[in-house]
Amino acid sequence: MIQDIQNQPDSRNIPIDKVGVKDLRYPITVLDRDNGTQQTVASINMYVNLPHHFRGTHMSRFVEVLNAYHHRLHIDTIGEILLKIKDALEAEASHMEITFPYFLTRKAPATGAESLMEYTCTCIGEYAEKPDFILGVSVPVTTLCPCSRAMSKKGAHNQRSFVNIMIRYSKLVWIEELIDIAEGAGSSPVFALLKREDEKAVTDRAYDNPRFVEDVVREVAARLNENPRIFWYRVSAENQESIHNHSAYACIEQVKPNAPDSGTV
């Protein structure tokens, strides 16, 4: 019989909060508001806690559980997977982080030329006494500085900005909803394909709609506050400054009055 080294006792009396596997590439299915579902490839991290008296955990069991969901790995099954991992490894808590690219067809503002825009999405799940689930998306936008616009006679400086939204929710919230909110909070959306007429439309729109990084997070928060399906959010924005050697940053985190005791998986 092969000796099970992981199950050997450990005398250092130090528990481990998270132990597991990281950066596992795996195909997943994501709900798509317009097309039903979208196939993509995710980077997955899976962990459990390890009590102080165990030397190690069984890393192969994470992949075994994941492989059992090969044909039905999507957001709705994360809670089930977390419970399976928790049971398989005899742990008190299990964790799962899934990051994946999500693509939407966007039309250029003047010519209507279509192109695919990529957005980075994240799902974070935890199962301890109760399940908890967070959905997140990072959305690139353009922001134009209101101060620069007010002072300058020949234009204003702008930034590539990233709006990051993370939510806990009670009923389905589409990824597209969060992307629309983020893009609406900037001075202008960004596009993968722009002709000359489109470039003029984008820069004119940004000039007519200047936004500080503080404006961006407040605009997003105001929209999230209006959505009764969302009971917790964290929104941040980072402007990659074009005239400074640093970025500008703002963040708002809010637990809404309709929040239950835990998230939903």
C-alpha cells in the first residue's frame, strides 16, 4: 500500500486558511443575455482550509471534482461544486475563483461597424456554514478630465480607465447589465474598431461628458442602488493618467438595506 503522506499529523499547530490549486485553465459555459449561452475558457483557483493537525491536502481531488462537471460547469453550478470540494477534502470551508474573458458585439458610434469587445469577468464563491457568491466585471472606458477641459483653450487630457464592479445579488443580474452601467459612467465607451468618423464621435462625446474618477464611481453606485436584486457592491475606478506618472483611483463599497445574512450561490 502506498503511504498517504498528506494525512500525516503536523506538530506545528498552525492552521492554513487556504490551500489548493491555482491557474487551472478550463472551459466553462456562461449565460449570455442575447444568445442564451457563451463558451469561454476560464482560469480557476480552488482552495480549502486545512486544520492545524493535518500536514497536507489532496490536490488531485480538486481536479477530480471539477472534471465531474466537465459538461455543465457554469455559474449556476459553482455552489454545488464548492460543496463537493468541501466534502471530498473533509474541510470546513471551500473557495473558488473563476476569471474569464467575455465577449460582446459592439457597434461603432458613427459608422455602425461591428467588432467584438472583450471584458474580464470574475466569479468568487465560498462555502463555509453558508454559501456566498460574488460576480464581478472589469470594463474599460475613456474619461476626460473636467478640470483640464475648464482650464485649457486647445483641448483636454483624457485617460484609459477601468471600472470594476463586484456584486452580491438575490436574483439573476446579467453581465451585460453591469457592463452597460460601467460604460455609461465614463466619458465614453471604448471600441475595438473605429473608423475616422467614429473616432470623431468618440472624442466629441468624451469632450461633452467630462468625468473625474470620483464621478465614475458615484455614477455606478447610483445605478446599483436603484437595482433591488443587488444587495452588496464594491465599485472602483482606476484612471491610467496620460499626463501624470501615476493612476487616479476611487472606490465605494455598500451593503444595502435589503441584504440577507449571506450571498447566494
